[in-house]
Amino acid sequence: MSSWKFGTRVAADAASCRGRSLLFYTWPQWILIVIITAIWCGVTLAVAAPGCPQGYMGPGGLADGGQYPNCTGGIAGYIDRLVFGAHIYQHPTCKAMYKTTQAYDPEGLLGSLTSILTVYTGVLAGHVVVTCKSSRVGLLLRMIILTLCSLIIGLVLCKGSLTDGWIPINKNLWTPSFVMITSSSAYGMLALCYFLVDFTKVWANNPFRAAGKNPLFLYVGSSVLYHFFPFNWATENEHGPLMLQAIVGTLCWILVGVYLDCKKKYYKL
């Protein structure tokens, strides 16, 4: 294709399944995403909330030796409290551990900007799937490239650290490093599933296929029964025990999905 105008539909053929198509056909989107991410970085790193250091992204309270007790969420938290007042989430996840007193909403204004970045990583995956339908090798290769590129960007931003770096990995702030690392894992899992299910056909994606036939039932059920055994039990507030609890709960709901599929019971709206 010698020329292209924004909005032209991209053909799903081997000719369009090229590395340059991700940039060539979607360059206006890339520019917009870069601008949005730059705004987040500029405000977060360059603007200081009153009484807080520039670029602060910590939980406040007792963190950092209690130096910044009222700086929960840094400038992101300050903007939300300034704009929305009391109409934000009053019990952030950091409250119990760091004894914070400030309200903080992880789905605030600044976090909405980087949420757009997360959405666009999904758009890129969809673009690859659509344009590389006729080339299974090309699709798999491009998914691997997206996995590695996202991982490298995320590791550079956080300097390979869990809690440090230029932009630390922080889910509550929805930092770009968090977006890149989680997107990398999503790309990687999608590539692995494509390789096993569609490329080599060695796996028929069960039991997840069965569970996926009743998403509404499993979603509502997990919400209603979250506090009941075996989906939940009293445990230490640490990564290891909580991870075990999450894995057991997930496996239990998968078994429920398999049972419902065997009984041919499907619940929909």
C-alpha cells in the first residue's frame, strides 16, 4: 500500500502482517498515547503537592519514616481531593499498613490517563490478531515482540526494582511501569495460549473453556461468596499466603465452571 489515510481499514492478509504495520497504520494513535503518557509523567514527576516533595509517589502516613503523613498518592491524590472533595474512596489499601489519614482513590483523574495506555496495549494485540490471521508464525512472532518490548520498557522505568526506579511499579497510581509489566505478562500469556491452542493444537484450552461459558455466574458467585471458605480464610497479610489463597479460590471456581458445563447449565442475561 503506497499511501494511507487515517481511518482506512487495514486488510487482514499476509501483506499487512509486517512489523512496520504497527507503526505505519496506527501512527496517529501512537502520537496521542505518547502525549497522554507524557502528561501523566510531567504532572506526576514535576508538580509537587503542598507539603510534599516533588515527584512523590508514596503512600504517606508512616511510610518514609513518617516524613510525609499527608502525602498519600502524591500529586494524584491531591488533585482528586481538590476536585472531588469527600466524593472519593475513603479507605485506600495503604491505610491499614501505613496508618494513613488521607482519602485516596486509585481510579482518579491521573490514573485515568494511564488507563488509556493499558487499553491501547490491548488495541495493539487486537491489531496483530486481525492483520495476521493468515500468518500464524507472523502472529506469534509479533506477540513475542510486544511481550519483550513491553517488558524492557517497564524494567527500564522501574530500574528492575519492585519499589524503586524512575517510575516505580505501583498499581494504586497505575504507573506506566505497572502498565508495561502487566501488559507484557498479558502479551506473553496470549502468545503462549495461541501457541498451544491454535498453533500446535496440543491443548483444547480446557478447563478454562468450560469456565468461560459461565462468566456471569462465576463473577457474581465469587463476589457474593468471597468471604467464605474455601474461597477465603484467615491468613497473614503477606504475598505468599495471599497468593495461595487466590490460587485455591480460582481453582475452586474453575471446578464450579466445569461442573456447570458438564450439566449443560449456562446462565446469561
